[in-house]
Amino acid sequence: MAVLLFSGCDKVGKTTLFQAVLKKTNAHICVDRFTPCQHVYGTHHKREDTPSVEYLTNVELALEDYAGVVYVEAFLEDIIERFHTHNEKDIELEDIQKIINSYRNYVNNTPLPVLYLNTSILNIEECVSEIVKFGNWIDNGGDPLGEDGPRRLLF
């Protein structure tokens, strides 16, 4: 059973996708906000108890045979609109971009396979389909360098 680690900036659709995947299948374990989130938001908010990247990488290495990161992103304009729709107007545009850049840096260096999804481009059904395929690929011992592997985009 694959462990799918959902990560990404606030308001990109992680929770919506997480819930949709759980409704579609019970074949995978889904975790909302794991190691990338600890690093990105801990660093951004300058939390003293933020685990080191080395520690988080070791945690990920312990999961590498059965886990993958589902990295969710959206266009900046869409993220801002979603913040405003939820009446959360206290975040700065510059902060959102810093958080996105920090996530990109993190997921480009994780030892785990990464599925990149952009909810400004793909609809929920398309994303869920890709996530389920990604989980099945992990379950089948997928080779991160294989042709049938997940899309791994380097930013």
C-alpha cells in the first residue's frame, strides 16, 4: 500500500484532492502535510523547532520503498483569489512566492518520487486519476527513472 504525502502551498487544493482520492480508493494511505510542509512553513515562520533538512531526508529515506510526494501547485493568481475567497487577506504576494519557491527547492531534492500537479491546469478528476496511477506505480515497485514513472519536473 503506497503512502502518498500531499504537499504544497496553502490554497492550492491539497485537501480537496486528498479527500477526493480517499473517496475514490482505499488502496493507498494519504498523508496531508508531511516533511516538505514542516520544512517550508517552519523555515518561513522562523520556528525554532523546525526539523533540519537532513533529519527530514532521513525520515523520507525510511519511507522510500513505499512512499511518494504528491506536490500540488496552482498559478499565483489562483492562489491569491482562493485566499480572498476564504476571506484570508493578510498574506502578502511576496510571501506566497517565497513559499512556492521553497517548496520547489525542497521537492527537487527529496529522495522520494514526486508527482507534480497544477490545479490551475488539471481539474479534480484528472488530478485524482494521476494520483491513483502514481500510488499504483509505487505499489508496483516503480523505478523513478523509468519511462512509466511520475512526471518529475525540475523548477
